Amino acid sequence: MANWRQQLILRFQERDSNEVQKYKDIILQNNRLMDNVAQLKADKLRISVENEQLRSAVANNTGPAGNLAFLTLEKKLLSQQEELTELHKRKGENSQRIVDLNIRIEELNAQMNDKDRQLAQEKRSNASFRAEIKMYVSSMDELKRLNTTLKDEHTALQLAFSSLEEKLRSVQEENYNLLERLKDYKSRDADKLNEENESFLRKRLPSFFHRKRSDKVRRELEDAVRETSRNSSSPISSEAIDCTNGIDISGIDCDLHIPPMSMNPTNMYAKFEAHEGEVSAVRWCPTEKIIATGGADRKLKLWDVRKRSPEQLAVLTGCSQGINSIDFDSTGTYVIGTSNDKGVRVWTVADHRLRHTLTGHIEKVMAAKYLHEPYKIISGSHDRTLKVWDVRSSACIETKFVGSSCFDLVTTDSIGASIISAHFDKKIRFWDIRMEKPINDLLLPNKITSLDLSKDCNFLLCSVRDDTIKLLDLRMNNILRTFSHENFKLSCDSARVGFNFDATRIASGSADGSIYIWNTLNGRHEELLKGHSPSAVNAVSWSPTQSSLASVGKGRRCIVWTAEL
């Protein structure tokens, strides 16, 4: 308490000294003026006395000398009066100045009081802020401890997750092996049962067995014809068909269905407005004459192209930005769409319903394929990751960090044991789904915009941003052919190319609105289709069973091309 009083006294003394110091010169000058005034009053009194004495002396002495002395004194009196007048004037000025200074002192005192009040308020605020800082520091310390605890828990959970993931992979591999063994056992049991049935039919029903044998021969002939047409691009000869090894097949109604040989689609079968803006993706359904298109209008549409005037079957919605790629499962039951809104969506083709929305990427998703149909999907994004999704729970179960933006990807089969991805850093990466990192990669001259795999999974087609298309032999892991043309130029970073159904032709759209078709057997450019000009062609898709081609581009149109009969 005494300390507080002492501080208050010191502050008052300091304030008084500051105020006195500011006006010390004025006070001293005022004191000097007052002294001068007192001196002048004394001088005036003395002069008055002398004046009276002189007057009395003059009255007593009226001679010339007295007159002269009187004049002298009178002049002196006048000068003294003038000096007195000047001093009065100066006194008035100083008095006014003192009044002004007093007013100024009052104003300064008022300002000082305001400053004191502000200082007190700032001190209170400062004390409040210090209390808040202490509270925040304690909260931060508590959050740091909590963060450390959460990090430890996350590390433990990550280790447990890695262990469980490894167990899951081993269980999946064991399950796959068991399934293969089960298939083998079932196949053996079926073969044994068929042999027993044939033995019984051979003994009891000879004519029925003859028909069954004829059917078996016919199936073998069909398989032989398909294998011949798959391995050769030349027409099938009668010698190739006569492969019965001496079996008499006369009288057998052997209605063989010989698969059509691939031809170049030069006929514009249908041309229609597919979307309200740019069309960026197209895909042919593997089981029916249905194509799916996706565009910048955020819609995925299904079209029936059995007629020259395609019928719109459905408009699949759910995306909030443009569609980048489309893919079907192997049965044509589900269709996948990837979008610029960082999501992957799955619809059912039959009822056109949105079944799953897969979110987790932080950049636009460029491609998605089925892994283990219909349970797993893998997607590639501009965020430099590949993500594996469990469709049943709509959750990401694995993330593969690539280090480069993904433009496209393919899987080797419906089981999805191997994945191939194309990237911005000019590399094609080969993945084993059970491995965290790629097992191999291949460097190309420029970034890769799309991939397509032949049905036998032996050849890989890559469109490269240097306006070339590379054909890779995956068995030798080398570039088999390079396709190019002087006027061919890819339209964008997501331009799609594709194989036809027997991998003897490839097609790609160009920035000039044309579609270029090359022969994979001899590497020659065989056909140039013009129908999109002047709009660039973004993507093409071959029919899985015929020499038909669908193409889309920046001009909102979709064109279906067929081979001339």
C-alpha cells in the first residue's frame, strides 16, 4: 500500500515538475515585468516629488535660469511619460499573453487527462491480453501434447494397417490359388462326368452320340476358324477349314459362324448432336450396340446406335464438372465416369441409377478401370496418385504414390493382377497390384495421353504428345512400331486412341478434325475420315465385335463409322 502511495506521489511530482518546466520562462518574464512596473511606479513617485519641488523652486525663482531648468525638467517628464505609456502597453500585451498561455495550459491539462484515461484503458486491455495469451499458451501446450498422442496412435494404426494389408494380400493370393485349384478340380470332375455320360450314351443311344459328336466337331471347327482369323489377317482358305483329321462329317448340319474380318470403317453411319458443349469421352458397350458419351456439360449419356438415327437411352447425372473418361465392366452392367470434380461415379446401365460415388482425390480424375469385377476399381488422377477403391463400401483401400500426374491406365484382365499407367513425366509404369511400387517403367519421348490394350494383352498402344503413336510388345517390353503422319496432331493432353476388335487396326483423332487409321501389321496409314472438321477430335472407340468406330470432339457431335458392305 505504501509503495502504491509513493508511486502516486512520484507521478504527481513528476507531473508538477513537467508543468512548471514548460512555463518557467513565462513566469520568470512575468516576474521581471512586475519588478519593472514597481520600479517605474517608484520612479514616477520620485519624479512627481521632484516636479513639485521644481515648481516650488520656479515659483520662488522666476529668472532665466529657472525657466531653463523648468524646460529641461518638462522635457524629461514628457520622455518619462512616453516611457511609462510604452511600459503600460507592454504590460497589457504580456497580460494578454499570460491569459492565452493559461488557456493553453488548461487545454494541455485536458489533453493530458484524456491521455491518462487512455493509458489506464490500454493498461487494462494489456492485462486482459496477457491473460488471454497465457490461456492460449496453455491451450497450445495441451494441443501439442494431444497432437503427440494422436501421432503416436496414428503411427501405431498405420503399422497395424500395414500388417493387416499384408495379411489381406496374402489371403487374397491364397484365395486366388484356391479358386484356381477349385476350377481345376471342377474341370476334371466335369470332364470325368462327360466321359461317363458319353460312354453311357455310346452304349445306349448311338444316334444321339453321333449328333453330340457332330456338335463337338462343329465347335472344334469354329474354334479353329476363330484362332486362324485371330492369328492371320488373310482370308481363311478351304484347306484351313478342312482340319477334321479324316473324320467323316458328311451329313452333319455344320452351320459355321465365321467371324468377320476387320475392315476400315469408311461409311458415316450416323451423325448426331451428343452434348451441349465439348464431348471429351466415348466408349462402346462390350455386349450391346450401345455407346456412352461424356462431355463438358457434366452429363454421361447412353445411345442406342442400331439405327441410323441413334436413340438417347438415358442421361446419367451426378457430376458437378465435365466428364474425362468412360469405361464399362466386361458384362456391360456397370458404367464408370471420371470427372474434373475429383470424383469417380458408377451407374447401372439397366436402370440408369447412380450406385456409387468415390471421392478422395484432390485433383481431377482422368481414368478409372475395374480391378476385381465388380468389387474393386482403380483410378488415376492429376494429384499424382493411383487409388484402389472397394465399391461395396465406397472407400479407398490403397493409395499408390506415383510422383507424376496420371493421364490414363489399363488393367490386364478382370482380375486386375497387373496395371499399366501413363504419366506426365513421359513414363509408362507397370504395377503388380500386390506391390506398393511399380515393378517396371518405360520412358517415352514425351508425355503420354492415353493407353489401350489388345484383347490378348500382348500389345499396348500409347499416344504420345509428340504427335506419334507407339505400339509396344509387352512380351519383349520394347517398341514394335511408331505411327505418324505429316498432318496428324493430337488435339489435347487427354486425346484417346484405340485398337479394333482383332488389333489389326488402330484409330486416333487429330486436331484438324480428321480421324487417322493405321494397319498394325505393316504400319501403313490406310484411311482418313473427315466429318468433325473444323473441330478437333478428342476420342475414338471401336466396337468390340465389328469394324465400327465412334468418334467425338470439341464440336458437340458424335459420329458412328461403319465398314462398307
